[in-house]
Amino acid sequence: MTQTTPEAPVRRQRAQVKVRTLRTDRWWLVPLLTFLGLSSFLVYGVWAIIDNSFFVDPYVAPFASPCLVEAMCPDGARLFGWAPIGEWYTLSPGLLILGLPGGFRLTCYYYRKSYYRSFWLSPPACAVQEPHGKYTGERRFPLILQNIHRYFFYAAIVIGLVLAYDAVLALIHKPEGLGTWILVINAVLINAYTVSCHSCRHITAGRLNHFSRHPLRYRAWTFVSKLNAKHQQLAWVSMFSVMAADLYVRLVAKGIISFPYA
Amino acid sequence: MSYKAKFKVWRGEGGEGRLEDFTVEVNDGEVVLDIIHRLQATQAPDLAVRWNCKAGKCGSCSMEINGKPRLGCMTRMSTFEEDETITVTPMRTFPVIKDLVTDVSYNYQKAREIPSFTPPADVKPGEYRMQQVDVERSQEFRKCIECFMCNNVCHVIRDHEENKTNFSGPRFLMRIAELDMHPYDVADRQEAAQEQHGLGYCNITKCCTEVCPEHIKITDNALIPMKERVVDRKYDPLVWLGNKIFKRAK
Amino acid sequence: MENSVNTERHEYDVVVIGAGGAGLRAAIEARQQGKRTAIVCKSLFGKAHTVMAEGGAAAAMGNVNSNDNWMVHFRDTMRGGKFLNNWRMAELHAKEAPDRVWELEAWGALFDRTKDGKISQRNFGGHEYPRLAHVGDRTGLEMIRTLQQRVVALQQEDYETHGDYEAYIKVFAECTVTRLLKDGDRISGAFAYWRESGNFVLFDAPAVVLATGGIGKSYVVTSNSWEYTGDGHALALLAGANLINMEFIQFHPTGMVWPPSVRGILVTESVRGDGGVLRNSEGKRFMFDYIPDVFKDQYATTEEEGDRWYTDQANNRRPPELLPRDEVARAINAEVKAGRGSPQGGVFLDVSTRLPAEEIKKRLPSMHHQFKELADVDITAEPMQVGPTCHYIMGGVEVDADTGAASVPGLFAAGEVSGGMHGSNRLGGNSLSDLLVFGRRAGAGAAAYIDALEARPKVSSEMVADAREEALAPLGRHGENPYEVHHELQRTMNDLVGIIRKSEEITEALQVVEKIKERVQLVGAAGSRIYNPGWHLAIDLRNMVLVSECVARAALLREESRGGHTRDDFPGMNPVWRRKLLACSTEDGTTIKVQEKPQSSMRDDLITLFDRDELKKYLTDEEMAEFDGITK
């Protein structure tokens, strides 16, 4: 029993229930949809890296921003006209920076939940047995690297600011463009997702034990906490918004979409 | 209004057993625990079930209803179709004693391995001064009624018995978070959370939060913040450097 | 001998029966005084009924209103108990409650705070100032968890020094005590069985602290859990102790009445403290019609004044919804009887029209949760239906105020199972503080008793054999279903010795109880000894029948109405009866004898805390003359 065990030789075994789960609802639906959603993002990301039509003045496709490569980036696509990567580099500019927002999402506490569940099936759903014989969690390499999430957060803040800067530039140069507004909405959502991060919540004031001694940080924490409660929703919405914005810019650049206010 | 419901209840002792079929009367406004009690009173007087307050406050009647961890007293019969067969089994992660009663001593052992609240030696009872905002986080965790359904549903031990030695489960990792966030607690808990209580096993798949009858945000408010505090301590070179240079006020 | 085959034997200094607030506090004290202590409880550790307490723990800390002090608290307690309280207990309680609450904080409790960081205190029925330390509406849970964690902290200390967590304090969970054992007139131990295995346990211990709570399971409509079968009351009786004040049972005015499966479950008084009002089927706030004369000056007479009180307590009198529990319970009972009740036989308790939805969720989270989940009622949108429910027994083991010692040497009692502290009616919030104050005193009393003991009393093997036989008896029989017998007892007590009592009805109840007593001898339990609830109930029935008889016999004798005892045929309070206590005892273990005992007079410095005008309502002319003598 609790603190003590009667000295009765009752055998200590779990109740034998042969099936993996006794759940009667469609528990497999959510992991399946998650799998499809995340897979589509991966597939799109690979395509976006290969595709080079990422700029049409004044729009920069988010997957390629900031564009830092001398050989590949037209002036308007460069951040403050800056291209530190020399002529020698001829691959996709997206390849250089996608690791940062990608890593941010890969180590994000929400995305971890969703891919552990839908890709790893560990577990596929609550109270459904996982198929693995052994489980060690995030204690050792490589999964222990998830702990660097906060560094990706710092980088994601920078990327978020760049996307906001891109959107502002578009706003200045083409306020009537549909693309401008798509970039603006995307920048808002990306930044909201970034700020709603659990690491951000920890950094603002979560690490403190006396909120009352740090009223400003406490207010920031309260704000972040509110966003944090919507981290999952923001993760999905911003993922689709960045895909949509990226695709839109590329379609305009390719001339597939062409109308006066595009 | 009353109808006959079909129930399958796991019955057995010490692991061995089977699902037994029952047909039993259900009345308006009843919960699953009422039906189990009706079975006791009319068909199976020795059907074992653990319960106490019958109001969702003591956390005794944890069981699995149609495969989901639930409190029997908080699961209304009106959430099921009248022709649905309702399957009731004991919690899967803990050894079964008899029928729906499991041996939850794992939880009490883990509770005992967490050093208790450690206030500074010079504060006397009656001298504590804490602001509401400083106690609110820990207060949320203290709503816990210790039904142990979070530990039961957690795949780390549910699917891997061998992890029980090194993993204290969401309930007790949350207890560590509660103490670590307590404005007056001076003990160092972050190292132990990771090394002895297995915080690193948690892959934040959030089933603990999903089953919590008190709706405590275990993952978002306790486990992840605790993981972040552990990162401060163990994995973040910048924080480590900062702590060397400036003495950080907790 | 078969006994030794599967009866475990344990030696302890103190055995505490019950792991609620009082039991844990007693065990902590005994252990802190260096005594080896066992805690024996019927449920898992940390599940005791104390978790159900919602409102708070009354302690005159004066954090919210600095006018509060122990004397005001003492006066409120005596008034609430209609001056029948053991005044020494009420005094100790009022004086020590703040220290006990502060101590909890040092053990890790996190109460709600005031602006300046102290423990916040809330208003409650019968308390003159905001006095209840609380955590939302789950104060009992906070208290039980804190005490539980304190026990664990002590075990950790013992592990450090002795290498064994259980060297000095051990919890025997899901273990039921069926008999106290004696050596001559002294306690020598206790006999119990493991619920899980059905195996027997013998505790060899010179001191036993009873902290088993109440007797609510003798009634159909009750807020009490299955554990409340009057075990401690019955164990004390059978060991030769007296039970006093057994006629006084508090019916909490607001229990849920719908759906039937949750009938009786409590709706906290905080709902009224925070603005909730009672209405009948005509929509009338009927409590204004039920303010008794003794309280005329303290309560608002108009709805406007009552409403103003919530925001300005200094200049207005409180609304009558906050009258002591017995008054409100009787009023609801009367409204329902007059045909002005709600569809399911209660009245309406409405907070939805009084506070914004967000505020309700913030102040009454667990009530909101409870109604939503259990009854599918949203209390922010519609009124609740409530009615009286058996909640608390003021009566219990007659104990010495300072040490918790019963008349049997070695036997101690604290909390609901002890009698006297609350007189004829308990104020809300006084229970949690009672557990702490007298739990600690009983633990200390037991430790002191052991220190003074010359020789350790011995356990007699005949008594063990008898206890064993008694416990096994229902298993061997193919008798009546214990659930049916239990239900009949509950119905009888509920209908005939309930909130309003009459001589004929109580007499009838006694006849039924007499018959049930015989049937209990014949109930049978099918199945094995392993976790067999039918068998457990069959054993508990003995206790329920004994205490039910005490309640009925005492209720029949007390020919007046006071606090938790209302006689239809004797509606008024009678000062002569205030001087008498009814003490139940048994010699043969089945028949209950009730004797009158005189109530001792209050100490001079305490009685002079009251106004003459107030005392006049309670005391006899003779006592008033004495009072005048003191004050002169």
C-alpha cells in the first residue's frame, strides 16, 4: 500500500488488458492530420530552397529573407543593401538562413509534442500504447540538443524583425499591393508565434521567483503568458501564413500571378 | 428517466482477470461511479472500487473509462450513447490489487524522495510576507488532488515499466516546480529534477495536461518552465557565464 | 495458534486513528515529541474528508480587520454554539488558532494574500470580522496536503538520522481499526484489518488518538464520504468512554439537491459570503423573515442594507443569508415544507445575478467546476438548487480540553470525533482551526501520558481473539445484504431524527434501530477477504448503529431546541437545559445509556467578556444573579 505494504504475498502485476488501447473515439485522426500538415511544410520547404524566383520588387519571399548572397540577391532583396556572402557562393540564399527559423520550429515545445506524437508515435495519442520497446526521452544525444531552443529563439527574433522590415518596405513602396498585405499579416503572425515561445516566457520573468520585485518584467510575462496559451494555434497559423506568403511572392515573381494590385 | 446500460468491467486479482459483462440500470443525472455502486449493491457485492468524496475533490476514484483515464465521479453517464457499451478498467500503469483498485504506492515513494519545503532558517511562523502574484503559480499546482491520472497516462512509465526507477512522473515533477517557484524556498531543486527525477524523460506530449481533472496546465506551467530552469543551470553557457560575472538574485 | 498466522503485530507509542487534519496534526506533534507514531486510516494517505472543507480556517490574526482578537473569536464561537460549548476549549481554540495557521505556512502552505503580503481572511457566517484564512475555495485540500507533506518532511529527517523513512512515523493506509484493546482500564492497543488483503493487524500501543471524523453516513442526505461511519465514536463507546452532545448535528443549509447522485454534496457558504442570495419559488429573499430575536441587532432588515454590507461592512449590518448554519437550514426546511421550494425540493441559491461571470469564476472556482461537471449547471448563468444536508456532528468523545484525554486512560480524541468545543452548533471555519489546535493538543497529551506511564499496558490475547472473530463473522454468514440494512438505517435517521424532531418520531426511530441492531448480527458478505467492500460495510454497520442510537436517545431526552437540535414539540431554547450535557455510554457494547451531566460554569474573566443583555437570553436567573455578583 502507500507507506507500507502488508506482508501478504499478493502478486504485483498490472491488469492484463491485451489490446493497445480501449479508446473508442477516433484517436488516430489528430496525429494523422498533424503528420500530413507537417509533411506538407517539409515538402514545400525543400521546393522553396531549390526555387530561385524569390524576389519581385518590392517583395522578398520570407523563406529567402534576409538575402545575404552577392551573386544571387538583387539590390532590393538585400537587407540594408548588405550581402556579406561573396561571389563564390552560388547555391540558394534560403539555404543559409532557413536553419534558424527551421531550428526554432524544430526545437519548439509545441512542435516537439506534435512530431513526437505523429511521426515518432511516442505516444500516438494519450493512453494508446507506443510501438517502441525502449524509451529514453530527451536525456541524451541527439534529443538533449532540444535544450538549445532559446538560442534559436534569439535568432528567430532577428528573423522576425527582418520579415517585419521587409513588410514595412513593401508597405512604403507598394501600399496598394495584395502581396504587401500578405507579408504584413505574415510578419505579425510570425512575430506573435516567436514571442509566444516558452523560452521567451522563461526569459521575460518565468525564471524569477519574486514577480512583485520586477513589475515591468512581470507585466511582460503576463503578456507573453497570454500569447503562450495560444502557442499551438500560432504555430499552425504562422506556419501556413509563411508558406502562403512565400508561395505568393514566388508566383508573382514567376509571372503566374499578375494583376495590377498583385 | 432510466434505461439499461451495457457495461464491461475488468475483474480480477493480482494481474489476472477479464472484462465481465453487466447490464445495469441508469437514471437521470448519474455518473459512472454511481453505476459501479449499483453493481456492488445489486449484482457484485465484492466488486472493488476505491472512492471517497464523490465530488471530484479527493482524487480516489481514478479509473479508465472507454480507455481514457477519468474520475468515475466526474464522468456523467449523459456523455455516452444509451446503446454504447462502456468499458471500465483499472489504471494501467500501476499494479492491480483487485478489480478497479490499483496499488499506487509508486506515487507515495516518489513523493518521499523530493526534499520538502525548505524555508530560510531565520524566518519565523507569522513573519512570512508574500505577494499574491508571487504565490499564484505554485497555488495552481497545489490544486492537485493526487488522483495520479497524469502519472498513469504518461507514456514514459505507462509503456515502459523500467523507467519507473528514474522517472517521478508529471505529478512530482510539478511538485518540484511548485517548490522551485515558492518565494521562500531556498533548496536547490533544478539539478535533482533533471538527474534524479527524470525531467529529461518528459517529451512534453501533454497527456498529463489532457487528463488532469483539475485542469492544471501541468506541461505549460510546470514542466516546461522547469525544463527552462534546468537549461539555465545545466545547458546554457551564457547564463552560466552571467552567473559567474553577476551574482544572480533569485 | 491461528492468530499468529496472519495477524501482523506492530509496537508503537502512539496510534493515531484517522489521517485528516486532526489526525495528522496529532501524529506530527507526537513524533515531534519523540514518540514512535502510527497513522492508521481507511483511505489512501491524503484523501481524508478534510479535503472537502472549502471556506477556510478561522483564526483571529487580524490581518484584514485589526479589531479582531481572540476574545472576539471566543465570543462568536460561544454565541454560535448557543453557550453550550466547553468554554475552555473555545478559549484555547480562539487563542491558539493563529499560531497553528502560521505554522502551516512555515510548512509550505500557500494561503491567499492581503495587499501587504499577509494571509488574507474572509467573512463567514457567525464571524464578526473577516477571519478565515483560505485558498480560493479549496482550503481543506491545502491543509491536508501541507500536513501530509509535513509528515513526509519528518520521515525524511528520520531517514537522515536512522536510514529508515518509517523509523518514527508510519502511515498504515487503507487499514480499518475495529476494536480498541485494553489492559484493565487502560488502553493497550488497537485491532485492525487491511482493506486490501483482509489480513489483520495488531497495534500494541499505550496511547490511541481518535481522529476519525463524523457520523454522516448514518443519514441518506449527507455531505460526508463513505468513511464517516462513526468509527471513532463507536470505538470510544466500546472502550468505555462517554460521548456527549450527540443530539447536536449540523445540517449544512446548502447541499446540492440535484441530480440525485450528488444529493447532499456541499455548496460552500462562501457563495453566500460573496454575495449569493437565497430565494424561494416566488422569487422572494425569504431569509429576512427568519431572523431570530437573539440576532435581531446584528443582521440587516432590508435588502438594501444587506446589499450595502458587501462593500461597506463598517456601516451596515450583514444580510441574513449569513446567519449561523442552523438558522438558515431551518429556514430552508420551512420554506420547502410550506410549498415554496424549487422543483427538486430545495430552494434557489443565486449568485449569477449578483456578480459578473468572471468574478464568480475567480472567487468560487471549485464551485463553478463542481456544478458544471457534476450537475451540468453553469452557476454564472443560472441559480443553484440547494437544501439542507447532514454535515457535521457537534457531539463526540468527552475529553479534557487541555490534553484531549478521554475518561479512559490512554485514549485521546481530537477533531469532529471529540465533543464540546462547538457546543450545540459549529461556526463555519471553526472546524479546520479546531483540527489544528486540538490535534496538536491531543498529540502532546498522548506524549505526556506516555512519559508519565510507569509500565506499558499489555495486550490480552483473548481480546485479540474476540476482535478477530467479530471481524470475520459476516464473511462466514449467508445473511442479509449489508447495503440494504445500511440504507434502511440511513432512511430512518434522515426521516425520523433529522433536522426537525418530534418525540413520537424519535421513539419510532429507536424501535427501528433496535430491529436493525438484530439484523446487523445476521448480515452476510459474499466473496473473499481481499478488498471486499461488502464485508467492510458489514463491519462498519456496528458503528453506525451504535452512534445512531446515541443520537436518537439523546435527542429524545433533550426537551428544547438549541443549535443543531430542533424539537417541534419543544420549539424554544430553555436556559435550564443549557446547564445540562447528555452523556452516552454502554456497558455491554449494545445497549446505550444516557445520563445527564452538569455543564461547568464559565470562568469569571471569560463570562465578563459578554454583555449582560446578551447573557440574559441564554442564562437562568440564578446564573444571572451570579454574573451580577462578579461584575459588581
